[in-house]
Amino acid sequence: MIDDISLKSNLKKWFGYAEFRSGQLDVIKALIQKEDTLAVLPTGTGKTLIYQYMGKLNEGTVIIVSPLISLMQDQVDRMRFLGEKRTIALNSSLNWYEKKKITKNLASYKYIYISPEMLSNDEILDNLKKINISLFVVDEAHCINQWGPDFRPEYLNLKRIISFLGSPLTLLLTATASNEVIDDIKNKIGIVNLNVIKYSANRPNIALDVEIIDDRNEKNERLLSLVNEVKKPGIIYFSSKKVANSVCRWLNDQTNLSVEAYHSDIDNDSRYKIQHQFINDKIDVICATSAFGMGIDKDNIRFVIHYHMPSNLESYVQEMGRAGRDGEQSISYILYREKDEVLQYRFIDDAIPTEDMIDFFYRNSKSLLKANLDEKGDLVRYYFEKGYELDETKSIFYNRRNELIASLNDMVEYVHSNGCYRQKLLNHFNEDFNNHDNQCCNGMQTELKLDHMNLISTNKDIKSGEKKEKWQNIIQSLFSN
């Protein structure tokens, strides 16, 4: 067993840091002892350093299962910049020739980032089985719970894949997981005696503000006021790409700020450019869907605003946790308008196949197996091709719908809470909290004052107002969702 002094010496030599951040050392020591580990560490604690450190400590290749192409590419670029050239991202952005070349030379790479879909490819799996895997990492492991059954079912293959690869030492990383989510991840990943290291989800330097807004125009005016008042940079999260685009155009028109939209309809090159401009302080505000944020290495984000209510508390903590990674005071806002949750209920209906759809596919499977189907049809086909019986498939989606609705109801209950928001949030993650003060949250009739938290912007960003009347005339169409 390597002692703590040697571990810190390596940290300084390899990464230039004198001390480990909270939780890093505990996880590294567990991995050195060959313990398969689920690490639940708060946002901003440098989870990626853990597997980078283990890669340098041991011979062999580190496999990192990552959910987003942009996240993979950003991490690959960062590691190459730091001098680790033997790093590659294996995902759908590569052409046929590039995939073949990489697949044939997997042993030459030290760190391989790969999507769960690419990892389910039999040819790639066969080639991975031939190399020495020192560590198998599932980054953003909460995706196993949040995305597995309905959005990206390939996450459910990880149990089989880990076994097929000879059960290498495995590390699962996430910032948010209640005890129930931890149990679900353990069940789906199928690792016996999985070691769990869980640190508090609390981010005391992020003040929590929930505001109940009467109507759409009031929400937009409040948003404009906040963007003008609070120190930048910041992120505004939306559940609708259309509204993210509209607000982005509106803020650029109404303010002197540099504002960009970021979501799945934007091409990869543009997304990559926006990420790096934001990281380098060339963009003040990002209007984003949940596609933005995972793994973004920017420590000075001062605010996160949720224009639309998140679908669950786990997503909320992940997204608001983009703020204040430098430890400085930051703030998170939820601008809630009555019945905002209707949009999230609609998303659940759009994502989960109905029993009638499942019945129809199983009755007509021969003609539908090769047909062009929508996303829900593809989901049903996936389970059919994996050998699930009709009743099993129905049960999976029935249970999944109930899980999503229950999580959304928890989020609605949080927004309408009469007590301390931080206490309510941490109780969801099985933690106690009783230290409410005037920088904690705006619950319990507490007024959060930006000047007391040193969060007031020193720049006047709203334009003179000559265009305001034009925008008032079309604002209803811009913010129809």
C-alpha cells in the first residue's frame, strides 16, 4: 500500500497540485486496494483526476464510458494539452476509416473515452478484450439510473460488458445520488460488494433562490433583471430548444452581453467553439439545455438560472452545481411559473411507449424489425431484439413512467416548499441540514442580498431601451412554451 506522502508527491509531480480535493484520496486508496468503487462526490471536486491519476500509477489502459461526444472531446483535448498524447475518443463522430484504425490499435492508447453505444459494438468489444484494462470507468454514472431504461438503453449493457471484459477494476463516478439511486445503480451494474464512497452533496457557497412567477412576461422581465444584476459568467437552463434560442436572441438584443445558445440541434463544431469561448471568458451567458455542462472545466461561473423547472432533483443539483467551483459565492435561481411542470409531464409522455404501442410492435414484429420507426418505436424494438417478452417490456416502461413521475413530483414539492430549500434538497439525498442563514436560500422568508454576497455586477448591461417596445409586441410568440 502506497502511503499518503507518496500519493501526494505523485499528485504534485503529475498534476501540479499540493493537496487532493475532498474525496479524491479516499477513492484512489480504495482503487489501489482493488476495490470496485462507486464514488459520489459533489460537483467541482475534480472527479476526472481520479482515473487520470490511476492511469499514471498503473500499467494498462483506462476505459472511460462517457455520455456526450462534446464531453469526450473536451476531456481528450485537455489531456493532450497536459501532455498525455495516448488519449482517444471512440464515438459516432468518427468516420469508418478512423474507427477501424483506432479499433485495430487500442493497445497503443492509455485512455480511451467511449460512448455506451459504441461499447456495445461486438467488434470493438472483442478488441478491447485483447488488451490490458487497468481501470474501467463509468463517468456520470447517474445516467445508468436516469437514462438507462428509456433514453439510452445501452447503459443497461454495462453489466454484461464488464463481465465479458473479465471484470476489470471498475470505478463509477457521479455528483448526485440518493440512497435509492445508489441501490438502483448497484443493481444494474451487477458488481458484487461494490464499495460506495459518498460525500455530501451540499455546496454551501451556492445560495438557492426559488421564485414563483405569475405570468410569462413577468418571468422574462425577471430574467432580464437578473442577467443584468448578477456577476457573470452564467448559465440559463431551458427544457425547450426553441425557447433557449428565443431567449438567446432576446438577451443579445436587450443587453450588451455576449450570449450564445447551446443544445443538441447545434452542430458539433459550433458546440465545441461555444464551449471553448465560454471557458475562456469570451461569452458571458449560455442559454442551454441539459446537453451543456457535463465535465465543463470552468470554475468561475457565478450564477445558474433555471428558466424551466428541472425534471428531478438529481438533474437540478448537477446543473446548479456548475456554479462556484472556485469556492467563491455564487447563486442558483429557479424561476417557476404555475404549471411549468406540464412541460416535463409532456416529455415523459413523449419518451415512454404506451402499452398499445408495445402490443402493436410485438404483434407486427416481422414487418417492423427493419422499418424506420420513431424514437419510441426504436426503444420497443431494442427490447424485442434483446429477447424481452411482451409482459417484461410492458413492465419496464410502466415502472419507468412511475419513476419519472415520482421524481418530477419531488421537484414540484421542492419548488413549493415553505421551509429551507437547502434542507429539503439535502434530505432528498439522505443528509441532515439545520444551518439556515441569510446566505443559504430564500426560504423561511429570507431575503438574499446580492451586495452582501458580493454578487452584484459592476457593468450596466441593459441597452437604452429603444428596441424594448418591439420585443414586447412579439414576446408572446417567442416564449410560447
